[in-house]
Amino acid sequence: MPNSPRRSLQDGDLLAAVDLGSNSFHLVVARYTLGQLRIVDRIKETVRLAEGLDVNGGLRPDVVARALDCLARFGQKLRTVPPAQVRAIATNTVRQMRNPQSFLLPAETALGHGIEVVAGREEARLVYLGVAHGHPPGKSRRLVIDIGGGSTEFIIGDGMAPIERESLQMGCVATTKRFFGNGKLSRKRWKEAQIEMAAEFQQFATLYRQLGWKETFGSSGTIKAIGDICEALKLSKGGLITDTALAHLSDRVLAFDTLESLKLPGLSAERQPVITGGVLVLATAFEALEIRKLHVSEAAMREGVLHDMVGRGGKADPREESVAALMTRYAIDAVQAERVEATALALFDEVETDWGLESPDRQMLAWAARLHELGLAIAHSQYHVHGAYILENSDIAGFSRTEQQFLATLVRNQRRALRLTSFEGLPDRLAPAAQRCAMLLRLAVLLHRAHEAGKIPGLRLRVGSGELQLKLSKRWLDAHPLTRADLDTEREHLRDIGLRLELDGG
């Protein structure tokens, strides 16, 4: 599915978020009214994607079929929502797949919309955003824990902003499968599991305790289910889970010999097969982070995605802040970045219609232009490769992994030979636009290689079948022999991929 151009949100607009979790898939539809979001519909289906993930990163066919059936039903509901106002996010299980595109391609077809894969820390940011809007923060710092099917996120935040974000590979489905895969329960195995998992907390527990927090919130289905069981057992009430209640619940779970025999008041049939792993994760977190009580939140990542879309549709796009932070951190020449961006966007505007490009592509090109010299902080030699590596592998707030890969591919292909294989890692729906944006970035970088001030006079670009026609002022071109030589070299690079570059210096 192609990207659709975004516009500023208007009163009455519908927005939708799809959360492809490792245990459940969720669809939330909201209406934007007077600057606020009002939920108008929710759909949840238990898919247990993580259950079908094998040790080689493949997904069982029956689980794939279950997921696609669910997404097709979601797709029917989404027909009333403008495509530009739908965002679908895939999390831990898709991150763990050996070949995510083998699942994402049919999944996008079933849903009727593109699906973005987010990194664990970006997932954590979206979780915090959802909880913070669901429980407007006061002056106290807070900790948010989200136990999903395949991973658990831990976020310390102040107000609406996360301060620290961590994601551990332990969720209710994955942990149940990892430690109780034979279906048997025992105190010995429980203790062994806690010791093994506690080691994973050591990487951030000390820092978190030093930062401190006043309130703890838990989000998503597993923690809500634990809260319901504690309340049904009269261990706690009012959406609160205490350390004492959790210890009692752990004992109740371990009173059963098998996962199949586990029966507790307040525990639903769909949650029963995986609740043991969820209780184990939460109990270990309580101990490692010295938590005494936790408030159960109804809000979760999907609400965070909706609020993030509001930010993207206005003046609070978190990606803008992240790009600015990267420019500062890596001491990028902002004046040169501005020159390259202005030229790249001018070229984009010339060919946008003929190449079928859209406003999200324009925004990605702008960010790539600002960040194209990122790799110079490492070395001049192969700086385009260094920059691409940083963009693809860093935790960049606001960007999905898919978006980071798009940016990295543009930066990687800004100079030297075009590597068409680098576009193959992108979803099919994005690869053509990425290739075309890369060509525009290449020309902009080339034309500003001398780092001279001023616009490029007489600049025009026309595109046809297998051809680019670049027009420049003859006087300017004659005064820049190095640029002319670079354009001759660029002609050879494009010829290698079947394109012809014609230069008009009239």
C-alpha cells in the first residue's frame, strides 16, 4: 500500500491505531474533537503470534493464518478511516522473525495498510505516551511497566516525557513458553526462572532506583488480568496490585501442577494458558525494582500511537526533535545541511507528480538531507556508510524501525555507486519511493559539494521513462568544473542501474 499524504488534523477527523502485539492484536478508533481524542471503537483479538515463533525465527502456518484472518477483519473496520490517519505497529515477535517481510507483505495486504515495525525502546516511548495521557501526570516522576506477549517495557517519565526506556525479551507468552514449555509447574523451576530473569534486570535496575519515582503504573492485558485476579481473590481492590497481593497470587499459581489445570477466580479462558509467565515477569520486576504497589492503567501503546499521530499531524512531531538532537550530537554542519535540504526539496517538487511521490516521502528526504553528513563524526572515508549504520541501529525516538531503515538507505546511497540491494530490505510499498528520493539526495549533495553559499541558478529537473534531465545555468556550470566532472561520474553510476542522466547547461 502506498503512503498517503498527511494533512493537519481537523475537528471531527477519525484516527485509528492497530497494535500487532505478541499475544493480542488491537484496533482502536478515535475521533479528534476540540484538540482531544475520543475513543469511538475498540476491537481486540487473541492471536498469540509469539506462540508460533520457532527457534529459527519462522512462524507456524496456522498462526500466520490466524493473524491474517484477524487483520482482514480489522481492515474492514478501517475502510471508513482515511488511510493517512491509520497507523499499524508491529512489536516484539515480528522483530524476532528471521524474515519479517515474509509475514508483513501478506499482513499488509490483509489489513489494507502499511505496517511499521518498532524497536523495543520506541515501543516503550509509545506505551508511556498512552499511559501519560490516560492518567494526566502531576509533579511526581512515575514508572510505567508494560508486559506484552513477547517483551516487557520499563519507562521512567516526568510529565509527558519519558526519561529512561528499557525493553527486555520477556513477555507473558514468551516467558511461559521459555520456562514452562513442558506444561508443568514447580517451585524449583519458578525460582530458577527468577534467578535467570533477575540477571537481565541488572543492566538497568540500579540506574532506575537511583533516578527514583513516586508512582508505578502497569499497562496492557497481562497486568490488567493480574489486577482482576487479585481483586477477585480479595487480595487488593481499586485497580491496585501490591507486593503482598502479588506474592499471594504467585503462591496460588504454584499450587497447581500444570498450566492446563490452572484455574483462578477472575482469570479468563483466553488468558489462562499464558498468565503464569506474566505473573512471573511482574513478580521478578517487583523484586528487582523494589516496587511496593502498582496502579493498573486502561491505556496502553495503542493509545500512545493515537496521541503520537496527533503530534505528527501538528507542530509536535517527536521526529523533528530527534533529528535536531542527532545534528547536535554529531556536530553536523547545519548551514550545509540546510543548503542540501533546500535543493533536494526543490528537485522533489519538480518531479513529485511524475514520480508518484507523496508528502511523507518529502519529509523523509528532508530529514535525510539534514543528516547526510552524520557519518563524518566517525571518519570522512566511507562516511555515507557510517551514517547509514548509525541511523539504522540507533534508538531514535519517534521513528519506527521501518522509517529508520528508509532514512539509512537514503544516506547510504547519497554518493558513490548506487546499491540497489540496500533497497531490498524495505517493504515493497516503500522501495520505489526510496530509490527516487535517493537519486534526488545524490544530486543535491553533488551540487553542494563545494559548501558554497547561495542557490543553484537555473536548476530544473524533468524525468521520463528511464531518464533524468537536469538543467543548470551554463555560466554557473562553467564556473564549477569539479561539479561538471562529478555529474559526468554520476551519469556513469546511473547508467549502471539502467538510467540515463542528461545535462542541459544552456
